[in-house]
Amino acid sequence: MDLLYEYRIFLLAGLLETLKMSLVVALGGTLCAIVLTFGVTSKPTLLLRISFGLMELLRDLPLMVTVLLVYFMLPAAGVSLNPFWSCCAAISVWGGANGAQILRAGLASVGNGQRETAAAFGFGPLKALLLITLPQAMPVIVPPYVGLLTALVQATSLGSVVGAQELLRSGQVLIEQTTIMRGGSPAYLVYGSILVVYFTLCTLISVIGGRIERHFLRPYARGAEAKVGAKVHAIEATISTSA
């Protein structure tokens, strides 16, 4: 533990970089997911096919391959990104493709009757989506999407492959320097501490996601309680009448 305290500033800098990457990939992945979802649910056939093909291509590529492709291919195309942003871009598009599939499935779980009713009351497509369809789809969307967000946070560790100075890369540098200068490898201590950090971050995301899920499930829970109460009152009325 003395080693961790001695290099706390160095490790905290890596942790801060990991937190920044996690925030960027969560927002970027969600934005990509929304764009692709509109594409795969659109009525123009050409846009639908292009969006669906892009979504499937990104989902089928291993994330490591996506990170390496973005890092090495973009400079060849004239787009120069540092390791931080190239890694964020790769993880965001991969997460967006998987997130789009989750959003599409969640929206499809709401029956067409809800959309038709909203249209009958004069709701536009966007207003109906935000006020009618999306709130009903959230209990289906939230659990798998929270799982995706935890996967994206864990995927930020791939930044070490392309040289981004995130937490895992900082730990690797610390292990190498300590092994060379002092002898003996502190790998168990350093990697164990990094494991605890990632576990804590993912647990916080899961807890927040659970609260969001319960928030959207409340109307259904109240409706179920009302139905049970009505049945109980009906049974009691039947019993009292028979008596």
C-alpha cells in the first residue's frame, strides 16, 4: 500500500483520464445509438438498409479490432486524433451499434395501438415518441443499456493498447518502473487496486440504473396493486352476499 500512496498523484491522473473517457464514451455511444435507431426504424428503405448494415458491421467487429482500426486508419485518411480521442471514437461507435439494437427492441415492445392513439389525439411523431412510447419502453431498455454502459466503462482500459494514459496504462508503467528500479513486481497490488476501482465504477452505474428502472416501473406496480385490490374487494363482496 505504501507504493500506491507514494505514486498516488500519478495513479490519480490515470483515474481522472479513465473517468473522462468513461463520460465521453457514455455520451458518444448514446448519441450514436440514437442516430442509428432513427435510421433502422425509418421508413425510407435505403436509409433503413444502410443503417442496419452499419449497425451489424460494428456489432460484429471485435472491440479491440475497432480500436486499432480507428487508431491506425484515420491518420491514413487524413484525420489525426490522439490516443485518447481515437479510443473514445472507437468505443463510442461500437457502443452505439449495440445500444441501437437495445433501443430498437425496447421501442418495438410498445404496441402500435399506443402510437395510433397518440396520433388520434394530435400528437406529432416526436412528441408521441417522447411522451408516450419512450416512457413505456424504458423498463425494457434500461436493464440491458445499463449493462452496456458498464461494458463501455470497462472497455476504456483498451486505451492502454494505443497509448492513452488511463488508469490501466498508468498501472502498467508503475509496475514496469518499480520492477526495474526496486526489483520484485507489484503487479498483484496494482492490478488488484485497479480491479477495485473498475468494480466500484460499474457498481455505481448499476445502482443508478436500478433506481431509474424502478422509477419507470412505478406506474405498472400501482396498476397491478389496483387490479389486485379490485379483485379482493369483489371476492369480499361475493362472500358477504352469500352470507
